[in-house]
Amino acid sequence: MRVFYIICVSFFVCTNITVATELASSDNNYTSVFDSYQNWELEGFGDWRLANDSVGEIGGWQFYSREQSLKEQNNSAELMSSGASKGVVK
């Protein structure tokens, strides 16, 4: 029984040594995604007065409100002309 135990243990040890040397000698092609990472940098602030003037020239928040309103009017006009509101299919 002792001989069998010694043979099993020696086989186990030899197998682990072989696997360990194979793993150590294999090429590792891993590249970290952080190798190309660039640190965040603060961007300079623009002239806020110039930005306010530009918004004022196009009409401010009312321009954007008017833009959405025009889209809704065009959509409803298209529906009316196609007869969709009356249930008529052309």
C-alpha cells in the first residue's frame, strides 16, 4: 500500500511541475486598455458674453420653442391634407 501511495504522489508532483513550467513559458499577449489612457485636461472657457450675444441674435429660448411649434404645425397640416383626421385613406 505504501508503494502505491508513493507512486501516486510522485505522479501528481511530476504532473504539476510539468504544467507549471508550460504555463510559465507561454507567451502572454495581454495588452491593458489603460496603456493608451490619456488624462483628462481642463478645457479653457470661452467668452460667455459672446455666447449670450449669439443666443440673443437667433432669438434665445423662444427660437427653440418656435422651432418645435413649427414642426408640430407642419405635422398636423400634413395629416389634415392626407385625410387621416377624417379616417379617409387616399
